[in-house]
Amino acid sequence: MAPHTPVLFTAVRTADGRLADQLTADGRIVAFDPPDGPPTGCVTVEAGGALALPSPVDAHIHPDKTTWGGPWLSREPARTLGDLIEGDVRARARIPGSAAERSGALMDAAAAHGTRAMRAHVDVAPVYGLSAVHGVRAAADARTGLLDVQVVAFPQLGLISRPGTAELLARSLGEGADILGGLDPLGVDGDQDGQLDFLFGTAVREDVPLDIHLPDGTPVGVRQLTEIARRTVDAGMEGRVTVSHAFCVADLAGDELAATARLLAESGVALTTCALGADPVLPTGVLTGHGVLVAAGSDGVRDAWSPFGDGNMINRAHLLAYRTDARTDDELVACYDVVAQGGGRPGGPRSGASQRVALK
């Protein structure tokens, strides 16, 4: 079958529970029950009641760190974020294969499980240079048409606290990175204004979005989140700033949570959660109910931090539902919506794109 041949899937189970015939072209949905029938040359496939779901988006993943497809990596004990970061540097010397090879293998696995787009956070630091950015960009470019990839230049080892990193981040935007990343302005750098001045100044000058890791809990995390929201509005970057993890928001409840959700919605700051292990998970229902864009991602996949993860965002939707105690049909659908649609709405890694479909 030629790659652009239209396909009519008969007896597909739609998200609302009905059976319909689904016409696709170039891997994307064209119509349900096409009124004029299938086009000439269309191939017909009996779906047998298989469920058709919007294909998911991995809005937060670190493919440059993965050991996917390689030999087993024994992880070092770690008690703090700093331990994990420094252990990661040591582990890189032991992981075989280039960033392009390893990230490409993970991208292939993700696409095979239906993922249509990902936001790839890639380490930038003097010890690494821009090699990982170049490698992940090459892997992504080799899969154009299969997977849409945004590359985030991410200062995992620190920004202000690691001299030379700021210059590399700025360079990366002309050498394969699409988005500028940050990390715990206070918890890692100890300099909120220094890091945010650089991030927002560079983002405005280069006209790129921001995605800032913020694992810091309350109250220090909320202070940083509030400042990020303020700067987003002042810079006119509504809809172009994402805060990943935002564990501080998971610590809130009641009026404080509602007020923070309103602040994020009004400033157009999106959040990303990963439903990892013992880490806090964002209260997605409350946040989306207030109009906050919430997306989900895999985070690290079988890297120096953790032996877990598979790049399968349908499995991640399951974890998100489990961690948020989703029980009703509406709650389960809402969790899948975060995984499939959160990253595809304005500000997400698949903004404005047409929809592909996963048959399950």
C-alpha cells in the first residue's frame, strides 16, 4: 500500500461509544461515516469494534538520557536532587551509544505506541556542550512525518550556578533547540532573579517559548511560580510558558489552590505533570476546571535516575488516573484528555496540528 493511500476503518468504536466508519489519509482522521463514501483507491480495513482514541502527546521527556535498547545500567543511590544530577554526569561516561542513536530508539518506541509528538528536554552544560542537542535534533529530523519533536535546551546542572551554561543555551537556539529551558531558580541556582532575567530576556529577544522545571515544594515553589506568572504577563508571553512538575501546586488545597489555578489561567502559564513514583502529582481536575492547560509526559525513561518508564503515553494515562484516584468514566476520560490533548493545545508541543489516531 502506498504511503498516502486513504484507509477506511469500518466498525470503529468512537470515544462516545458508537460504532462508525473512520476515513483516514496520511495517518490522520478525515471523517467519520464519510457522506460520499470512500474515495477511489481507498483501502478498507475491518476494525472489529477497536476503540479509536486521539493519539497522545509526550509533553515532557528526556530522550538524551535514555539507555533504551542498550545494556543494563546500575543506578547509584541518591537522596537528593543534587545527588541525582551529579550521578547522571558520572553515568553518561558509562552509557554506550550516541544521543542520536539512543534518543532515536526511544522515539521509535514512542511512535509505535501511538505518540504523535513530544517535547524533548535535552541537557546543556559545559561538560556536555551542545552534543546532546545536536544528537536529539538529528534523531527527530530523521523521523519527520512520523513524530513531531520540540527540543528544549535544558540546564540540568544549573544555569547561573554553572558558568558558561547561559552562553551555551543561547547558542543552542540556533543549533537545533526550539525552546529555552530553566530549572529551579532558587532550589538549584539560588538566584531567582538572575535565572529568570536571563530566561525571559533571551526568550523575548529570540522569540522562543520557555519551559521551566520547578520541583521546589511550598512555600518557595509557590513564590517562584507566582513570579514566573507575573513575568509572563509583563513580557507578553501568555500561552508560551510552561512550568514542568510544579510539585508546589500539588501541595496546595482549598482556596489557596483555587487562587493559584486562577493566576495560572489568567497568565497563560501551562503545567506539565508526569505521575512519577512517589513524586507529587498535580490535581489535574481542579486545574483544568479553572482553565489551566495541563499536559503529561514520561520524564526520564530508563536512564541514570530510574530503571522505569517505557515511552508509552497510554500507560502514562493509566498511571495518572491511578495516582489521582480517578474512578468514574468522566474522571478516566479527563485523564486521557490531559495525555492526548493537553500537549496539543496552544502552548503545547503539538499546537494547532491536525489529529492522528490510535486504535486500541
